[in-house]
Amino acid sequence: MSAYMIFTRNKTLDQGEMAAYSKDVRATLDGHEAKILARYGAHEDLEGASTEGTIILEFPSVAAAKAWYNSPAYQKVSEHRLKGANYHVILVDGV
């Protein structure tokens, strides 16, 4: 069953850290079955607090999503994201 990882950026704190993250994050997907479904396209916040943008990744399973997220390559790059912005990250099973 597919799984979806949703990254919602709430507030940028350090543009330099986000630039470093953006430069290197795509390479962390190499060797992982992941498909980018949405990436900071036009959006409208219909409920809740305002957001700056969203990324939605599709994986073949929750295990595959966690394998990427917990991989040494992503964990190293994610340090820039954690310093650069406030995010909300959700992993959800497909139907």
C-alpha cells in the first residue's frame, strides 16, 4: 500500500540553511522508490495557520518512506532543514 510523506513549511528561519537543504535533498532520494507529487506549488490555506508551502512524496509503503527518512544521507541533509525552518512532517498510509 502506498504511503505519503507530507512536509509543510510553516516559517523560514534561515534562508542560507534552506538553500543548503534544497541543494542536497534530492540526491538523498537516489536508490529509494519515491515520487514527488507536489513541491511548493501555488496553494491556499483553507483552515488552520498559514503555511509557506508543502511537499508531498509518495512511497510504495510506510517501511520504504521510513527507510528514506531515517537513512544516514537524509538525516545528514535534514539538519539544514531543521535549522532553516519550522516544519510539520506527516507520514500517512494510502488507501
